Amino acid sequence: MKGQRRTAEQAWSGREAMRVLIEEPDGAMAWASELTLAARGYEVATCPGPEQIRGGCPLLRGAPCTLAAEADAIVVSVPLRGRFGGALLAAHRSARPAGSLCVQVAAPDEQRFADLLEGCQILPLTADAAGLVTRVEHALR
């Protein structure tokens, strides 16, 4: 079922589709990204990011996150300069190949966080729907 919305408190549906987790605190961007990817046949789940999860982000506590573990690709749109952005990306990198991570990042932060972003799919803040799909497709290779 295309466009079926999933959150961090829910499990994946179990259908046979590539799974993409979108971590983004601004629901408007997550919603648009979810619709774009679901229209391409991906199963999409959303997470509001570490600051908005009841009980805190399991990854930042050193615990597993089912949605992240079962995703084929993850779009991280939590600001790296924010309170938890760098730590969240580091936690994802320790649990999966960097190439399966699409990180939305401001151009100046590409240099500042170069070590942390190495191997990740970079998604510019100005990326449109086609750019998002291209980066996710690269992450799924």
C-alpha cells in the first residue's frame, strides 16, 4: 500500500519493497519526502529525530532501533550542528554502511563534518524531489 505512514513507534508493514527511513524533525519536509518516495514504490517510515521521541532516541542510548535496523536506506535530515545531529549520524554509521545513509546537509557543513560524512550520500538542503530520489537510489545500490 503506497503512502502508508509509519512512525518510530510502529513496525514496518512486511510488504516486499525497499524500506526507507526518513529522520527529520520538521514534519513538512518529511511528509513531502515520504510522498515522493512512496510514489516510487518504496515503503517509507518517518522519525521526528532524537529530540522529539518519547523516552529519547534508542540509538543515542546505545540500544537498537528497529526502524533503523530494518531500513534499506536512511535519510537523515537532522541538523548536524544541532544538539544531537552529529551523534545521531555517528550512531547510524556504527550500525550500517555509510553508503546507505543519505544526509541532508548545508554546504558549509560538508567541510566541517567531512570525516563524519565520508561515504554517505550527500543531499543538499536545496535538493528537489528528483535529487532526493537519486540519492536514495544510490544508497540502495
